[in-house]
Amino acid sequence: MGMAILGLSGLISIVNLVAFIIVLIQLFKAKGAGHGIAGLCCGLYTLIWGWQNADALDANNPPVIMKYKQWMMIWTACIAVNIVLNIMMRAVR
């Protein structure tokens, strides 16, 4: 059971990383290097900026596989699911 939770957490972390990179690229394009580096150092800044600008990103940029608002929903869900899986992993030990 613990290995399955660990594997699922790893897969969700990869999706989390992909969504982070997609939003970070848009942050660099929209705000420049200073904000992009801040987003790289602090993922929470990138998450908040992404949610605040998801509609504008959808209107001004072609979607990357899906719309940016959908990427934000997936990224947020991945964070929440990873938190739950980490709690479950501690309970399994």
C-alpha cells in the first residue's frame, strides 16, 4: 500500500512540475526576468499570479494543450492531492 501511494504521489508531482513550468514561462513572458526569477524561487508567487491572470492568459495566448485556467485547476488539485497522499503515507508507516 505504501509503495502505491508513493508511486501515485510521484506521478502527481510530475504533473505538478509540468503545470508549474507552463505558468512560469508565461510569468517570464508577461512580467520579465525579475518576476520570473521570483516565481522560480517561490512557487507560491507563481501559483497566485497564475490564478490572478488565468483569464488574461487565456484571452491573449494560444493554449498549451488546454486553457491556462484548466492548468491552474490541475496544478491546485495536484498540490491538494499530494498533501492528502503525504498524510496517508504517514498513517501507513
